[in-house]
Amino acid sequence: MPDLDIDHLRGWIGRTRVVEDLVTPRLVAEYRATLAPNLAPVGEGEGEAPLALHWCLAPETPAADTLGPDGHAAKGGFLPPVPLPRRMWAGGEVETLAPLRLGDRVIRRETVADVAVKEGRTGTLCFVTVRHEYETPRGLAIRERQDIVYREASRPGDPPAAAPPAAPALPGADLAWSVAATPVLLFRYSAMTFNGHRFHYDFPYATQVEGYAGLVVHGPMQASLLLNLAASLLGRPPARFRYRGVSPMIAGQTFTVAGRREGGGVSGFTADAAGRRCMEAESLQVENSEAES
């Protein structure tokens, strides 16, 4: 097990920062060009921005000479200096209170909420939980919990990181989209979000250093598609959207985004071409006050 000083890392709990950005016509156009036609309808006459655009706002912009070996900002600033090299989105939850609109100046308040260490089947894992609040001139629009996981380095002889055996398909899916995970799709999403993580575009790094079978499809892009699919089924943005990564989605294939209405919400998942699930999600249509109960 790597030498993790959990007490030192937990010293980052409560650390905050505030960033802001504009919902510009260019960003909205880039987002639509990247993910359309797999986007939910929004009130375009009222200037509403597409759902999940918030993950493209105010990306971190570290100077090139401050990057870590994986292409992310070096750790130890806002996020704790976890001494595990491989980083991925583990999951999270989004609570939608109001839409973002074209021209909005959006302020995001970020807080490190928790740091925890666990032992998994692949070794030591460190989970960092960050909470976000997005405000527009009209007030609070989105609350979010984001879980980041750090993992040990791949070892020589390890098999490529891959999905677990195929899970049963969602019976009677009410809506399913097919998405071609091409290198161009990954490049566009990385560029739009200023995401320098090398396993999205650097094939030798992804396969030889991080141990994946190929380039890795972005977690937030999969979550964005699942949120839009749920809103398409519900006819409105879900009050709450919960998602968790099950296994890495490898590029170079056509994957499925599927969902089924259940009670007051939608159950959904992404699955690779072999039918193995990569992300699972639950969307709740109930009002916020009911969701708390």
C-alpha cells in the first residue's frame, strides 16, 4: 500500500475556491456540435442553455509548466496531494434548481467536502469529494457533488483495465442512443473543457503508462448524455441526477446510452459495444422538497 498520510490529506477538507465564467454563444455552439443530436430539448426561445453545459464552464487553466505527468494540474493546490497517479471521475450527484441561460455570468463555489481511503480489487483507492454551487444573476441554479478517485499506478504484466463481464440489458428501455466514440469526439470534448488528461488523446500514454486498452471516454461526457436522455424521457430536467462510474469506456467503438422510466424517474446506463456497463445513473423527477424526504 502506498504511504498515504490520511490525516494530512484530510487537512484539505473545507478548502474553497470561487471561479466564474460566461455562457457564451460559442460555447453553446461547440457543445451542440459535439453532442447533438443526443441532447434534450430546452426552452431555446427563453435562451436556455443545453443540459450539463455546467461541466464545461470555468475549467481549470494551469500554466503548461505546472502540469503533472498525466496532463492535469499538479496536485497540492485546491485538491489534496494524493500520492496515487491515476485519476478518474467516480460518480456524483446533480441537483437542478433552475436553467442556465445564454449570456449568464455563472459563479461556481467549490469546497473539498471529504477525503477517504479504501482498499479495492485493484489496490488502494483515495476518494476526494468536492461540492459545487453554481449561481447565476437569478440565484442558485445547480448544486453538485463530485467524487474523484485516485488509484495506484499500473504494474508491468497487469492486464489492460477493462469493463467487468456484460450485465443484463435494461429490460424494455424506453429510449436508447448510439454514440460513436471516435478520437474526434474525445478531442472536441477535451478542447471544450480544457481537459489535459492524456489518456483521452495520447494512445501510448493511455495504454503503456495508465494500462488501459485504448483511449478513455470522458466520464462527464457520459454523464452529460445520461442526464440529457433522462430529461428527454421525463420532458423536463430531473430534480436530481445521480451517476457512478462502473468501469472505463474505451474509445474506438459505438456505445449505447439507454434509459427506462421507473416510478418518478429514470434508470439508465452507458454500455460498450460488448454490452458491458460503464456508467449507471438514476434520475429523479420529484420536486426538491420531496427528494429530501
